[in-house]
Amino acid sequence: MKTVTQKARYCRCGARLARDNPGNQCAACLSADRDRLAAAPEVSAEFWDEVVLREALQTRHMGRVIRAWRTHPQHGRQPVPQERVAAWVGISQAQLSRIENGPPIAHLDRLIQWARVLRVPANRLWFALPETAPGQQEEESTVKRREFLASAGMTVVGGLLPQQPPSAGLATADEPAEWLAWLLWQRQTRELEASLVPPRLASHLKTHPQVISGPEGSYRFTDPAMIDGLVAQRIFGGVQAGDSHLLSTAQTSHATDMRLSALTGEDEAARRGLASWMSWGATPVLRVNAAGVLAKVGVPDLGDSVVSALRIDRAARHLYLTAVAARVLDATWDHAEHVVAGTDGHPSSLSDRLGDERVPWAAERLAAEIANPRDAAARWCCAIMLSSLAQQDLHVIHAALARAIQDEPCRENLRAYAAVLAGNSPIV
């Protein structure tokens, strides 16, 4: 019988790839790439004097400029992938390919967008980058004001909101409520002390129909669910604009992710942007937040992509495990982090940290979450935690996994359940 020998594959760094590695990068290169900012990097002034890029600028064809920028020698032996550059402006790889190979872009707003994304110096362009295009000054003022209000823990200083009536002084009538929701969300509380609310915003909050002012001047919403709704709307606005700043601020809650996933479900560009941040985001918080939203969209292929990303991203996986443990096991964040510590490689660690008396209760809670159809990655995380309890030979674990296999739509989760039933780790 003839033996088929698999041809060896190598990463661009020269390292030999493992047989079970389906990609084209080793773990070290993948980790290094992931740490790169999900935006065009700063480049030197000499960057723009490279002959191919200089000639592309002279053709006044932005598509050729983009291709010359991607393939610039300063980026290394491999060009910047089309998928990554496309994600910076919220388009697909196929759309970018058409831009690079099709007719020149004629719309000035799109030319300006690409020039700013690639950080092309104004003196290299064939069109103007005015500081105050028609209507731009007012728009930029609104954006800056909203970004300021969105900043975590910041108070509004005098001069931010001008001495004008509410309709003229605020970008929208709901902006004070959005500010309140963001601060409550950041502080993980339902109520904000009056001393933390600037006077100009306080006057609007007192008359807002969905905000209650307490006897001591504190502020809260009539319905706490409004916090997640307003925060999700604000974050999603950044996602649509290709801006990851708000999504990087703090780890989102399960409820906020659910709201974001509903907004993302029908927005293909948003899903692409989140997928890019999940893999290439500069921080674990950004990567896990993007993963959390995509995992709840309800599309099996997206669920598989999220689980695959978490499997190789230990930092994001630890955050996701902690969040699931905190929610499912009714634990504080610090305690949940303590509970899941070591689950990657120590099968008995979860039982040791929970205590023998709480193991059956925890197994039942985790088994119930396995049947939750709303979060593919949470089901995978529960399988990891259940695998750390499997040495107890609890019937509830095997029964729950056997039931889950019948209805699980994600291939990666099916593999995880099978691994646990076989006594193996789902992470491997």
C-alpha cells in the first residue's frame, strides 16, 4: 500500500507549519499580526517617494494608489492584505479589488475618505483636503462633542455646551440620556450621584421622560434596560463608521452584546468590520467585544469563526470565559476570573476553585447554558468549564452534552462536545 506523504508547509517567517494548522501563518506570526492596529500605520515622509507609489499618485487613480500603498516595500516581503485595508473603510475585499482595478474614483467624498485612511499628505494629492468643507465644521463639532460625552469617567467642562437653549446647545435631545447611560454602564451601576453630573446636563436630565431624579439628586433610568440599548446604539455608530474606539473602552456585557448583535445581523459591513477586529484588534478587550457580538448574531458560520478565533487567542478566550462564568455562575468578575484560571491546562482546577459542595450546582448551571441558542461562544466556553468538572463523572454533564449534540448548529461546538465526552480538552 502506497503511503501518501503530506507536503510540508511553511510560514512566511520560515517556520514549518503543524499538520493541524489550516492557515498559512505560525502562531507567533499570527499573534504579531493581531497586535497590529486595525488602521493604517504611520509612515515616514520618505514612504511617499517610492517610485511605484509616486507614479500611482501622478495617475490620479486612487485604486492604483491603494495598491501601491499595500505593496510598498516598507511593509515587508508580504503586501498588506486587501481584506485588512478594505475593513478600514467597511467594504469587502471584492469591492476593494474593483476599486484597485476599475475606473478612477470620481466622488470627492470617497477620495477624501481614502486619503485620510491611508494618511496621504495633502501636498501629494491631486485634490484639496479643505479643513472646512461645506457643512463639515458643524458636523465635526457635533462629532467631537459626542466623542467627548462618550469618554468614560469624564465630566463636561464649562464651554462644552454653549450658553444656548437645549435645542441649540445639544447635538440631539437624547444626548444627555446617552451620556448618562454610558457613564452608568462604565461604572456598572444603576444610579449616578448628582455631584458627578454637570449642571447643564442635569437640567436636561431632570426633564427627560425616561430619567428619574432621586430625592438626593441622583439620576437613574425608569427602565434599566435603556442603559444597554443606548450604549449599544452609540457603540454601533462607531462600528458602522469603522471606528473601534468605543468598542475598545471596556468589555461589553451580555445584554449589550445582544443589542449590538441585533443591530449587526442585517449589516454586512458591520459584520466584516467586527470580524476584522476580532482577529486583528490591537487589544484583547476589542477582540473579545467583537467576538461577543458576532457570537450572538445567530449565524452558524459566524459562530464557528468566533470559536476558532478564541481557540488561538488566549487573552480574549480568558476574558470570554470569565464573562460567561460571571453570568452563568452568578459570580463577581474577580471571583469568576479566579474560578476559570487554569482551565486551559489543568482539568481539576475548576472543581478545586468552586469547592466540592458547589460542583453539582455549577454543573447544572453550565449544562443549562449549553442549551442556550443565543451565544455560540458561550456554549463553547461552558464546554471548556464542563470538561474541568468531567472527572467528577457527573451524569448531568454527559446527559446535557448528548442533548446538545442533537441541536447544535456550529461545527466547532460539536467538536468541543465530542472532546469533552471523550475526556479531552475542547481547546486542543
